[in-house]
Amino acid sequence: MAAVARWCVRHRLLVVLLWLLALGSTGTAAVVAGTSYSNDYEAPGTESGHAVDLLKTGFPDRSGDSDTVVWHSERGSVRADDIEVRMGVTLGEIAKLPGVAGVMSPYVITGGAGAPSQASGPDDGEGVRQISEDGRTAFAVVTFDKQVDDIPVAQAQAVVDTAKKAATDDLQVEVGGSAVALTEGTTAHTAEIVGVAIAAVVLFLAFGSLAASLLPIATALVSVGTAYAGIALLGHVMTVADFAPMLGLLVGLGVGIDYALFIVTRHRKGLKQGLTVTEAATEAVATTGRAVVFAGATVCIALLGMLVLRLSFLNGVAIAASLTVALTVAAAVTLLPALLSYAGTRVLSRRERVRLAEHGPQPELPTGFAARWSAFVERHPRLLGVAAVVVMAVLALPTFSLHLGTSDQGNNAASTTTRQAYDRLAEGFGPGVNGPLTLVAELDGADDRLAMDQLPNTLRESRGVASVGPIVFSGSGDRALLTVVPTSEPQSKATSDLVDRLRTEVLPRAQDGTSLDVSVGGVTASYDDFADVVVGKLPLFVGVVVALGCLLLLVAFRSVGIPLKAAVMNIAAVASSFGIVVAIFQWGWGSELLGLGSAGPIEPFLPVIMVSVLFGLSMDYQVFLVSRMYEEWLATGDNKRAVRVGLAETGRVINSAAVIMISVFLAFVLSGDRVIAMFGIGLAAAVALDAFVLRTLLVPALMHLLGGANWWLPSWLERRLPRISIEAPTAGDSASGKIPARRDAHAERVEHAPR
């Protein structure tokens, strides 16, 4: 690492130009290539996935995305001549727009060419009613010729604009659906700007130097910007979710600024000790830079653990986020030392430079709150440990009511057109109309056809079914399709229960004695199947992530207790942060107040991604805290001293880093995206609990109580473990099994620091 730092300082112009070239070239390539994100929640081997396959092969004209235009009149009926003419013209215009395959109106059915034909009785009881019983609300179905991932935003926006032109003071017109949701995505990077601005303020307050506060931000922006463009290109070669770039920004800015903060802090310490700029930068990368690389590796390993789930949707997210973290680490140990050499001694405040010039190098005593808190924890480990456990346990309680499912457009902000359309449909036609189930059947012979003809009557008599649409047969006659509207909203447990009941009770009876095979699909069914696959593989995933993280810590700190405590702490941080997410997003405690929409279930993929990120971030603080304790343990063999000194010397920088990361994560609540807001609040809560409850309270309290057992390692395992060094080699050497009891002048100063 020292050689890397020296090379980067010596060739600082080349290093800066190479990073700018990487940023410029990937950014240009991403602009030229465009984006190709895909939210494909299909899990291999599921029934809903099979229904989608049957739909694509048997009904290709229905496989495109379907959205809705909803209109509502407060003063009269939507059957009034003026409203019917007005909306008929509007729907005809929509049908002629590029990308629109057809429009099914409550008045007429209009094909893609705009040629109208009489509707086959949408209100005659045979199909799904498109005009409400009170006559005040109606909707039309707009079918695109492509799936939502392939629909340009401009085409969806054209539909919205055309529909909205029909609105008057007496007629409300709203548009809902997956394609329409594309038009509500935020383009202004308000969240990133706010997060970076807050981070800059915190850095300036911590350092008192403009240069020192800007360097971590500049390093993070270059690396994260390169990664953001890289993720856009990655979407052309594999499935990458549309929220992956924002997730990469969220994680990348947080860890990137923090990693640079740790290195700048060590660099400033070297300058205060009288080292030259080159020497200080080299030592910072050779010591703290090692910890940064190690911490970044743990984050990447945790993220790549998602690959064991073998879900294409999550594979892209894992690789995208890992790419971002890897680039932030690379920038921290290459670009940052080059920038530090340009900044010179300006990374110190004016007062610090004057003091250094007048009085020369002076030792930094761990005084102030950090030292007093460290001594306080040493005196009351049991009391503080119990208090920390109680806090974490109480916050984790809501996690036991976690409900995974689809948070749909009914959870959007109340001001959006998608939410307005959703609410109007629910009010006029019942909540189930927003998430109908799609039943697709394979037919083979007359018996199957007869059983299929009788199926609608059976379904209408089933509990939880509001209405059943007419049977539609494919051109070849070997496929059949019908729509079932539940009595409950798509995200409710009652709809999930209906899916299970259809699959296990109703359909098996209807298929008995025939070769008829009916598959249940639709939004709720797809999300339920995806959630089942994720939950089924979650124990394996968590086991792999925990095992790899523990193995890394075992090798690094040569202790059995350290990795086991880290695993328990990480699980505690995950559980408590999930409790906060459940309380806000599922229970709705303040969700509307924060502009996050109404309460709803938690996305099925959220636990996996958050576990990956949280395990990685939790390992960061564990590494930075325990590495300093380990260094002191090797030097003195005194556990109490090692814990006290480690906490006193790292507490301030860990807390500053945590404040920055929390600020960046919470700023992403402003993104307007519910999923990203979940990540932001969950990660911010986890970091806050990790830094201010676990690492500065519970971990040191437990280490005081365990004493020398913290560092126990069986001799047979000691001989077999490879050796890696997180920090630069110290005078102590545990290889021989002997711990030198060295007490230098610095150790004496810490020993007598204020308590």
C-alpha cells in the first residue's frame, strides 16, 4: 500500500487525469448507449412465471403493458353526452399515439389504428364493468405494444398529456399504470445535492479546513459518478433494476466520503507529527488505507452474497452496488493521496498550521468527550451493556410483524396522478380492480374446454372474488385466459390468501378428471411467488454472508470472540433497523407526513439487499474500532487499556463518519421513490444504531466484561490461518504467541487521560 501511495503522489497529475478520463469516457458511453433497466421480479419455476410464459406465447397481443385512464364527474354521470363525446375523442387520440396497441373504452373499443368498433357489452355482466354503479366514474384500458421496461418515457408521457387535456372543472382525468409511473420519476438529483452539502458542513466542522472537507467529497463524487455511468452500461448486458443506480449512489456516497474521511484524518495526524506531505500521505494509505480496503472488501462480499440466491433481478443489483463500492475504495487509495499532495498543508486549519510552525510537532492527547466516555464505559460495562440491549430489542419488535408484498401505486404520494387514478378506481369499482388476477390455462381436448367453460361460475362462487371476466381463447384454441377481480386490494393479505385458495382448493377441484392446467398470475401472485423464493433462500444467504464476514475478521484479528460478537451485533443492527422500516412504511407511522405515501407492505427484495448492505457497513465500523484496540493489545497485552484507548482514539472519527453517512442516507428520502426511501431510512437507522449504540457502547462494554477472552484463539487454528495485516506492522507480534508488555510515552499519556 505504501508503494501505491508513493507512486500516486509522485505521478499525481497522471492519476487525476486517469480518473477524470474514466469518469468522462464512461459518462459519454452511458449517454450514447442510453439506459436499459428491467424490473423483472419473475422467479424461475414459479406458477406466476409460468402464467406469464403462457400469456406471451398464446396471447402476444395482450403481453404488452396495460395502463388505465380514469375519469370522474362529481356533478353528473359519465354517460352524459358531452362527457362521452369528449372522452371518446380523447381515447381515439390516445389510440393513435406511437407505441399504443389499443384502447378498450367503456363506450367503444378502439384499435391501434383508431378505428372504433362497438364494445361487446362491458356493462352487461359478462365482463369487468368499466362504469361504476353510481355512474360517476369510468375507466379505459390502454395497452402498449411493449412491456414497461421497453417503453420510452416519451411515449408514456404522451398518453398522460393527451388524457389530461380532457380534464375540466367538472371532470377529473387521471392516469395510472406501470408505464405512467415512468413519467413520475424524479430527474433532479435533489437528494444527492442535499446529502453532499450536509456532508461538506460536517467535514468542515470536524476539520476546520476547506481543503480537508472538500477532498473526501471530490474523491467520492468522481468514483461514484464513474460507477453510476458504469451501472447504466451494465444494464445492457444483464438484468439491472431501475433503482440500482440510486442505490449505488446512496451506498457509494456514504462509504466513499467515509473512507476518504478516515484517510484524511490519518494524513492530518501525520502532518501534525512533523511528517512531510508525501510521508504523511504514504503513511495514511499504508495504515488506514489497509483498513479501508479491508472494510470495502467486506461490503463487496456481503453484497455479492446475493448471488447465492440465483435470481437475475438481484444479481444485477449485487454487481452494480459492488462495482460502486470497489471504485470508491480504489479512489480512496489512489486519487485521494494525489489530491492530498496538491493540497499540501492546507488540509490543516489556519490555527493548526500556525501552531505547528511556532511550536513544532506536538502529541495529540485523546481528551474531551471521547476520552471521558471511554473511561465511563470502562467503569459501568454491565449497566451500559444492558441499556444497549434493551434499546436494540425494543426497536426490533416491529420486525416480527414484517409483511412482504407489493407496495403499489396506492402507496404513492397523494398528489401524483397514479395515486389519484388508483383511489378513484378503488372508490368506484372496489379495491380489487387495481390488481386483478390473471388465470391462464392450457387446453387439450373437449374435456378441458368444457371444464374451462364452467370455471367462471365456480370462481364467482368463491370467497374473496368480486367479479370474473369472460373467457378469451387464443387463435389456436389451446390457450384460455380470464381475469378475476378480488374483493380486496392487491397488497392486502386477503388477496394473497385468495391466490393460495385458488391454487390449492378451487382450481384443483375444477381440473379434477381432466388434463386442464390453470396457472394463476397477476401482480399479487408474482410478488407472492417472488417473496416465497426469497424467504426460502434467506437462511442460506444470511448464513453465507455471516460466515464469510466472520472468516475475514477471524483471519484479520486472530480471535474467535471478535468475529462472533461482530456477527451478533450485525444481526442486532439489521433487526432494529428493520423494526424502524416496518413502523414507518408498513404501519404508516409518519409515512404520509414524510411524503412517502400511505402504509403498505415491504418489498420482497428489500430484506436481501438491506441485509447485504447493512452487514457490510456494520463491518466497516467494527474494523476501524477493533483494529485500533488490536494494535494496542499487541503492544501492551492489557485488554482494559486496549479497549479504552481504541474507543477513545476512534470514537470521534467514527461518530463524525456516522453523522455524514446518516445525513447522506436520509437525504435520499427526498428522491420521491418509495423503495429508495426505504433503503435510506433503513440504512440511516442502522448506521445510527451501529455507531452510537453498538460500537461505542455495547461492543466496548462486552469487551471489558470478557477481558482477555476477547483475543483467544486455539493454537491449532493459529498455525493454520493465513496472515493479513489491516494496519501497518507494529512492534507487537502475536506470531510467537507472546504479547510484549511495551508501554511507551504515548501509552502513558492515554493511560492518564481525563476520565
